Amino acid sequence: MDFAKLDKPLGYGILAFFGISVPYLLVWLLIIPFMDSESLIRMLFPSQKYALLIPLCSFLAMVTVVGTFGIGVFVKEWFQGGRLKKKPE
């Protein structure tokens, strides 16, 4: 698998994910607590106890994806660079 060709789609995916999730979380944490509990908009958001759990899980997932990508590129370059080949005697 050629990891070098995945860098742009992976970057766009991360950008789209955080471009959607950060405004949603900001509205959830900064505006929703001040609305009436019977409001229709408030029913679109989960309980406040998930306010830390969801960003934490998404951060760990993104770190895992980016770390796996980085390790894959590093290992591929390591093997292609001939660093592990035996030197001629």
C-alpha cells in the first residue's frame, strides 16, 4: 500500500471531521446549557456528560490514524532506502 498517496485524502478527512465537530461542540458547550430544557433545539444534543467523552474519543481516534499513517510511511521509507540491507563485504 502506498501511504504517500494517502496524505491529501487523510488531511482532507481530518479537516472535514474537525470542521464539523468543533462548531457542533462549541454550540453544545457554550449555548445549549443556557436554553430552556423543553426547547426543540436542546433535544438535538445529547446529555452534557458526553461533552468530554466524545471529544476525547475523537482525539484518540485521530491520534491513532495519524500515528499509524506516520509509522507506515516511516517503515516504508526505511525499507526502500536500503538501510536494512546487508552491506557488501
